[in-house]
Amino acid sequence: MIETVLLMIFIGIFAGIAGAILGLGGGIIVTPILTLLCHLDIKYAIGASIVVVIATSSGSTIAYLKDEVLNLRVAMFLEIATTIGALSGALLTGILEPKYLYILFGLLILFSAFNMVKKLMNKNKSNLSTKDDKLAKKLRLNSSYYDKAEHKQVDYRVENIPGGLSVMFGAGLASGLLGIGSGAFKVIAMDTFMKMPLKPSSATSNLMMGVTAAASATVYFFNGSILPYIAVPLALGILLGATLGSRIMQVLPARWIRVCFVPVMFYIGISMLYKGF
């Protein structure tokens, strides 16, 4: 039992660091480890991953709020589309054929991964938006943050609000209908479609995932999918890892975060296509 607890804490620290840096919930890391390496039933692995997402969000969001990296207005605005999407997904369960959605979302993630590769290749080209979006200005979504890696204040503008909302609705739909985490979609919506810098995108994604996961955690708790001896040490490790990860992310150059994020996106995209076909 002690060995299991220590192993869960170690896995939690690793998942928390990775999740906080990349803007993913940590569930994508924890679920394969628990099912493939620890031979845990998928039902309990998914229950644990929900706890992991909430813990990652809690641990990293505190640091990001303190350092003013995340965009709270963007988070609350986009969360409306995610919630509507999640409710729609839950209502459409059993009506829509999931395989077509797996293919659609898989292709979207692969498209975004290729887009990130292009950004990596354009070393000298700034990815920041130069457009003055009227809707973003009206909603006061434009913001700034201090980049600790480059030692300068970065002012950025948000654009293509409808495109970002559409991807966020799709993220919620995927969560509700397919039961998957949508952290990658959240980063895609902000980084690729709304032209936000990667660091605020990742930080804002961390906050939003916690809000989304908290809604479904009660369901998993009452149906007995959350095992305390797995979830509690995992959560402790995650809180420590996410706090460390949020500090590491701020001093890492955005380019290195993309280098880490692209393989994860290819993995998610190919996995979803595989499930679809």
C-alpha cells in the first residue's frame, strides 16, 4: 500500500509539471500510465484523471493569477461556449455516431499541430496579432503579461472571437459526448485561432479545465469511479508538480513549450483518428 501511495505521488508530480507547462489537464498522461503500467481498470483511471485535472488547475492557476499570466476575461467568456458544448454533448449521447466526431476532432488537432510546426520554423516571425478586433476591444479581452524568459512586458491583442468560440464549443461537445479531456482544444482555440501568445493560452487553459472538470467530478464520485487510495496521493503529487510546472513554464522560452506540445498534439490527433476508423 505504501509503495502504491509513493508511486501515485511520483506519477502526480510528473503529470502536474507537464500539465501546467502545456496547458493540459494531466489526465492524458495519468490515464495511460494507470491503465498500461499499473493495470488499473479504465473506469477508475478516468475517475482519477478527473481529480488530476482539478488538482493541476488548482495548483497552477494560483501561481498564474499571482503573476498575471492568465487572461481571466478570455477564460470566463470562452467557458460559456465550452459549457453549452458539454451540455449539448451530454444530450446528444446515443444520437450522434461517435466515430465521425473522433475523425473530425482528430483532423482538427493534426491541423493545429502542423500549424504549430510552421510557427516553430518561422523563428524570426512574431506570432502576435496586429489586428484591432472590435469585439475583443468591446469585451476588453486584450491584455499583457511579463515574460520572465525574455525579461519584457508583452502586450497582445485577441482576434477571431467567433472562431475561438466555435473551437471551444467543439471542445465542450467532445468532452460531453466522447468523455475526453479538452485541454488541447482550449490551447488551440486561443493560440491558433485567437492569436494569443502561447504562455497566456496555456495558463488560461489550466484555469478553464478545472472549471469544466469540477462539474463532472461529482458524477464520477457518486458512481464509485474515484478510488481514494489512488486519487488522494495523485492529487497531492499533482498539486506539488503543478506549482513547480507553473514556475518552470514562465521561465521557459515559448519556443520550447511548442516543441514539447507538438508531439503531444500529434499523439492525441492520431489516437482520435485511430478510434474513429
